[in-house]
Amino acid sequence: MLEGNPRFDAAIREFDSAHGEDPKIIVVDGRQVPWSLHYHMRLAHWVKQLEKTPSEALLLAAHCQHIRRWTIPRSSYPMNRNGYRQWRKTLARFHAKEAAKILKAVGYEEETIHRLQQLLLKIRLKLDPEVQLFEDAICLVFLENELSDFAEKHDQEKLISILQKTWKKMSSRGHQAAQELTKRLPAKAAQLLEKALGAGPSNR
């Protein structure tokens, strides 16, 4: 187990300290929690659900996927598709850089730092099993924690498109976990997912 490893524990403390600065506060089980702290807790949960013995780099990545994301707001880029893509690319590089600084400061070697950055940047997605597992976990967190909010902000056509794109990113293992998760989602979110997956054979 990685817990109890001083270097790993120090990295998680630093990551959680950064997440605790997130100005976006949500309510979880009646408690106010910084969004980033809850997000990364659930991401680590899903990584462990999909892989009982995750590598050190994979578990570290789960704890820092969106580190300090709020410091580069979406509004700092044009509000169109190209602007969104630019924003996402900038964020990925920023997260990789911020995480690397923390790992280096607590004593990690370049090999682990490089692997962490490959995971955060999704290098060889679909070809690297560990990168794919990480993407599956990220998609599951979206379905579990963000889909309901998305449903309040976007029309059904856009939501179905988002869900179909999300599904295509996932592996068969991720699909199986998502289908189990659907049973526990709020009714509206579950119905949207079912409608999206039934909208065409290419989505399965």
C-alpha cells in the first residue's frame, strides 16, 4: 500500500492543500467542501475501483488531475469551440507542470514525474492501458458528480452529444462501471444517459 509511504503522503498533503484553496464550494452530505477536494477524492475512488492495485504514478495523478484549475478560468479564452480547445490544452500543460513541481519538492525522481505527466496529458490514450483507465475514471467522475448540473445548464441535444462523446472515450471496463453507476444516478441524469446511448449504434 502506498499510504504510509512518507514521500507519497507528503505529495497528497500538498495536493490537498492546493485543492483546499479552490473558491468554488459545494455541499456534500450536508458539509461545505471545496470542489477540487471532493473531485479528486472521487477520482481516486474510481481509479481504485477500476484497478485494485494502481501504480504510484496513477494514484498520484488521480489526486492532482485538475490542480489549481480555477486560476485559469474558461472566460480567459474565446467562448467558442477553438477557444475551449485552447483552454483545455493550456490547462493540461499547467496541471502537469504544477504537479511536477510538487513531486520534485517532496523527493520524487524524474521517472515517476515523467509518468505522472504522461497520464495527466493523456499521452497514447486508447493505446496505453493505464492512461485509458485514468480516462475511464475521469469520465465516471463526470457522470457521477457533474452530469446533473450540466443537465440544468444545457439543452438536451447538447447533453446527448456530450454523453456520446464521453462514452466513446471509455473502454469496455469503463462502460461496465458506468452502467452500474447509472442505477445510482438521479432519475433525470440516468434517463439522459440511457437516451444518449440508445440514440445510435455507433455509441455502443
